[in-house]
Amino acid sequence: MSLRFGAFLAPHHLMGESPTLQLQRDLDLVEHLDRLGYDEFWCGEHHSTGWETIASPEMFLAAAAVRTHRIGLGTGVTSIPYHHPFHVAQKIVQLDHMSRGRAILGTGPGALPSDAHTLGIDPMVLRDRQDEAIPVIQRLLAGAERFSYESEWFTLRDAALQILPYQRDVHMTTASMVSPSGMTLAGKHGLGVLSLGSMSTAGLASLPLQWSFAEEAAEQSGRVVDRANWRIVFSSHVAETREQARNEVEHGLLRWHNEYNVGTLQRPGLNAFASTAEAIEFHANPESSAGVIGTPDDLIANIRQMQAVTGGFGMVLNFAHDWANPEASNRSWDLIARHVIPEINGQIEPMRASNTWVRENRESFTRAGEAIMSKIAGNARAVAALADAGVGSQSITPHVALNDNPTAAS
């Protein structure tokens, strides 16, 4: 199947910059990706750490909708346990109308323990609450008859949406990290999947097992899961050469790794690096990281490896980060659109085949040159001009015939 491409913006922004300008730069990125033809853009919901600064993905995506024309806009993700499910449904419907049918509802239990702590929610109930809320949201979005629902954390009384989605069906996904819960939820409720735990080699290797959880849960629930709706998130930065790519990520890779992943999130198994060179060696090494710091060809090889390891998926979501400065990051997105996407999806192959056919069949086109010379031979001025220029009939090629201008020879 044809592979789709998009961006996933948590965001992970380096501290020390204006949050106002960061938000504007993020909107500029969506606009840039829309022009380049990317399929989807996702942004998350977070309320702490100082690095992940979008609190309302729906509000951000509404602003992005005004700037863009075709790119899908996904909440990556709405933390369901933080909200009344009726509000979740209402907001995605409004976004769907404001974007003319481009909204995608990504759901999750909430990624940051500090957010749940601030809201006074026991982390042990987060996944169960997401599981409980999803069918309620699905029922509302489907335009079901008014219904009531009583829960220990929300209540509905004669509930129905007064406006239904612009689309016939709003596509819904759930986030999946390392535990089976995300994939199990996807299968149970027939959702798409955002695989966020695939940014390490170990995470990538576990994806086939993870997907099997979705398939098993779908079979048990009488639902269907489709690999076309499986989105895999990983990190990359590309440039014209590997050396240039490595030089460009000196801007922020070490800080991102040491200050955020190790110092703030304290991700298991990660240690701080003493130098940028060490950080680059780790994140550019396929033995330790599923990401790419290199050329478009390196990324092409990486994606094909992911396809082989997983058995197939529907979309690559490149993690938007501040490894490089904004200018270099934009060039990386541009190189992916120009070289990686068309190569992966076979758009270049017919062009190569056409070029090969022409090169291998030159002798079949000799009459084109003969046709040109027959016209020139009947024009004394043209024959004289060619003679003065030292051009003989052997210099007239089929390529000239394609650009022949009768007026010039008369």
C-alpha cells in the first residue's frame, strides 16, 4: 500500500525561547508541510515540564486550519481522562467544521505524570477512564439518539450533539507506547493507532507483537483494525550529506537528550551524554536508535527496514523537534518531500524506466534527425548558416526535433 507521511509535534521545544514565537513557528511549520504535500499534522496536549507547551491541540489546530488547505489535522493526543467526554466530542466537531472535514481525534490516557498529579487524578485510573469514555464519544459523534450515562467521574443526562461532524465519520486513534493497553483499546473499539514507542531500536522490534494485541482484541470484540490506520512515530533529520546533518543537529540534540529525556522525563535506560558527538553517535546508530541523522537515502533505507520489521503500516509520522535550528529543520522537511516520499511510494520508478528506455533505444529515433535535415536542405540560408557554424548532419539529434522551430529555419 502507498505510505502516507506526516508530522507529530508534541512539542519538545528547547527552553529559553519566547512561547509566543514558538507557537507562531509551529503554525508556520504546519503551513510549510501543507505546501509540501504532507498528509497529516498532529499536536499534543500537555500542561507541564516547560518543554511541551500546547495545552489545547484543538485551539492550535483551528488556527492551523485557517492557514492550510488539505493537510489532515489530528489531536496527538487529547488526554481523555482530563476532560468530560461530551466536551471532547463537541470540540472535535467544531474543529471538523472549521477545517472543512480535516479533523482527526487522537486519544490517550495522558502522557505526563505531572499533569495527572496537578489535576488530582490517580494514574492508576487513567487508562480505564479512556477505555470507558471512547464508546461514549463514538456514540455522540455518530449522532445517536439522546442517552444518559452515569460514571464515577462524569455524568450525561439526555445527551446528544446539536451539531454533527462535517465528515461522515471522524477518524479516531489511540496512542500506544510500550504497554499492550493502547493496542488493546484500538482493537476493542476499532480505532487507528499512534505508535509512540517506536523511537528506539527495541521499541521498533516490539511493534509486530504490539500489533498482534490489536488484532486479538479486535477479533474478541467483533471489530476490525486496519494496518492502513497504523501510524508509526519516529525521529529524523536529513541534509544533503551526513556530515551536514550531523553539524546541524548540534543546535539542540544534546540539550533535548540530556535536559528533557534524561533530566526531566527520566526515561528508563537513558543516560546523559558528555558531548554532542556522543549524542549524535547514539541517535544516528541503528543499533541504539530507530531514528535517522543523515541523508534522504539513509531515511529511505530506514523506512523500508521498518516496513519489513513490522509487516506494513499506513503512515510515517516524523517527530518534530528542535534538534536543528528552524531553517535547517525546514530544509529537512523539504528534502523528505522531494526525495524520500516519491521514492518510497514508487513515483520515481516510471521516470527512471522512461529514461532507460530512451537511452537504450536511440537508434529508433534517427528519422527525427533526418526529418529536420530534409527541411534544412531545402533552405539555402539554413544550410549556409550550419556550414558557417561547423555543424554537420550528424549533429542533428532527435532531441533537436522536439524543439525544432520552423520559423528559425526559414
